[in-house]
Amino acid sequence: MFWGLRGGSGNFGIITSFEFQLHPVGPVLGGAFFYSMSVAKQAFRFLDEFSRKCPDELSTFIAGAPAPDGTPCVGIALCYCGNLETGEELMKPLRKFAMPIADMVAVRSYVEMQSLFDEAFTPGRFYYWKSSLLREINEGAEEVLAECTRKMPMTPGSFFYLQQLHGAASRVKPTDTAFPHRYDHYNCGAMAGWDDEAHTESNIRWSRDSWTAMQPFCEHDAYVNDLGEEGEQRVREAYGQNYERLLALKQKYDPTNFFRLNQNIWPAGVGGQAAVAANSRRSTGAREA
């Protein structure tokens, strides 16, 4: 059961307490570089090459997003939590491959870094997103990413993102926890955010169309916390080779599917129709197929 709880999306119980060990972090070197759309394709490709050489202390995030003046641009956000002088050396290629239109990278406290982009996630805003996992940004993918950025609704909170996952997390064996995707990759998704309900249809359409356009380059894997009402197959893709073991655990510990308000692994005894009915009762915001 403890194995299943580590990534099993609440299918087996509710954790009421846990112990953790803190260690000091910071100051860190972090922020973002923003680049003109004229170098969008180069920025996506450069980030892929740059991120493959990143030490564990450096994590990156690239997004096609609206610039402050409302026009589309490409931003590379990052955080380095090692020696600051070493971090400054690591930043140099990001300032050289193209001239940034804005350079927001600076020495910050860890808390400041964590809250740097809070304005993009305003409470009460409408949100919709879809994501898949991407191993590399090749020539075809960079074309699609740039085109999706150009078509992006210029509404607050909208961006096409690639979040780098690497380092220690990729060196865990796929079967050690319920989360199986232990390889260097990006969580790649189209995030739509808008304040005016009149913009709902156009934002959802852009997110879906962008996700669909990227599918030829993505893995048949998924990050479970980014799933909505997308069906059993996507849940299977989220757990990959661990799905059958999780299914056996579900059958053993929760055969009546009491813990169902999640990305549900429904036990065989419950049946597909009952699972669909149970899943329809849960609320996951605006994420869906």
C-alpha cells in the first residue's frame, strides 16, 4: 500500500501525516530570459541542447507566452541552487545565443523564486490545459511549438510550456514508486488562462488544438496530476508498466472503489459502467479530454 500511495493518486487511502527533513536552500540564481518571436524556433531548440547538459542544481522551463505589451514571445525560466559564481557561468550561453528582450535573472531568496510567477495563476481565473511527456525538442517539434505560440490567445495566464524533469528524479528505478516515467523529459502542455467568460471557447480550442499538434512528437505517457476526464487509457499511460501492480493493489485494499475521487484505477469487481458513473461525480476543474 505504501508503494502505491507514492504516486497512486489517492486510490488507496488518505495520508493524514508524514515526516520530512529540511535542508537550507538559497540564495538561488533564478528568474527568466525573454526572447523575440523572431528567434522562437532557435530558442526552443537551444533550450533542448542546453538542458541536456544541466547539472542537478539547475532546472529550466521554457514557454511561449504573451510579453508585457501583449505580443507573443518565448521565455526561458530557470533556477540554480548551487554556487552562485558557477551559476553565473552557466547563464552565459542563454545571454549569447540570442539577445534577450528582457533579462530577469538575479540572485534571489528561495521564497521569492517560488512566488515569482504567481500573477500568472490568479485565483478565480478560468483555466484549461492538456499535457503529454516529450523526450526532445527536434526540428519538427520546434516548428509546431513556435506556431502554437503565434496562435496563442493573448489572454492573461495563457502559455505553451515545457517543464524540464531531470537529475535525481530520473535516476530512480521505474518500479520503485508508482510514478514510472523515470527518464529525462519535459512535461509539455498548452495552458490556457482567461478572465472573461466570453473567451472560454477560443482558449479551450487553442489548448486542445496545440496538444493535438504536438502528439506526433510526444510519448504515449502522461503526468497523472495533469489529467482530467480523459478515460481509462490515459490513466494506464500515466502509470505505464506499474498499472497492473496498482490494479492488483486496488483489488486487494479497495475492492468497492471507495477511494474514487481521483484518476481512478477501478477494481475489476466494480465494472466499467460503475467506474464511469463514479468518475463523473468528481470535480477536476477544466482539465478534460
